[in-house]
Amino acid sequence: MALGNPVDLSVTIEERLLRERKAVVSRMQSMAEGALDLEIDIDGVPPSSYNRDEALNVMLSSRLAEIDGALERLAAGNYGTCSSCSGTIPPRRLEALPFATLCVSCQSVADKRVKRYA
Ligand SMILES: [Zn+2]
């Protein structure tokens, strides 16, 4: 038995990423169909719901980019490496956040930076 070797982990991660990707894509598709409805029946829809859909659409697009980036890193063999300090991202973090590009300490620095400019 080769339980716990890195190959097993990456196969699981890839499956999870592909599942997540499918969910995001189908969500975006159903939103695109919703947007068509909105054009036809614009009077009944308050503008705030359109803005919320826009925000969600932006969020889904960036999530899709994150998933694609993680799949590319898996294929390139540098998955699980911090893009900032080149340190190893702990497998437990990758299980919780399969498309993480930063280790915990670089992420906390990045989060502080985002808050400062938000
Ligand atoms: Zn790092």
C-alpha cells in the first residue's frame, strides 16, 4: 500500500478541482441564462439584483481562473509550492483550499495588504 504518497494527494486534488470547475462553469451558464431573462423582463428586476449578479459573476470568473491555475500547476509539477517564497504549502492547507497559491505566512501578509488598500 502506498497510502499518503504525494501522487495519491494530487489525484484527489485534481478530481476535486475538476468537480469544483464544473460547478463554477454550470453556475456561470445558469447566470448567463438568467441575464437573458433580465433583458426580456427588465421592468420587474430591481437594479440592485443586477449588480449583485455582476459581483457574483466576477467572483466566479476569478474562482475559475484560480482553479485553472491550480490545474496548470498540477500538470507542470509545481503544485503545492508557494508562488511568493517558493516554500511548500502544507497538504492540510491544500485540502481546505485546493487552489491556494501562497503558504500560510505569505497569505497573511497578502491579506493585510488587501485590507490596507480596501
Ligand atoms: Zn510563502
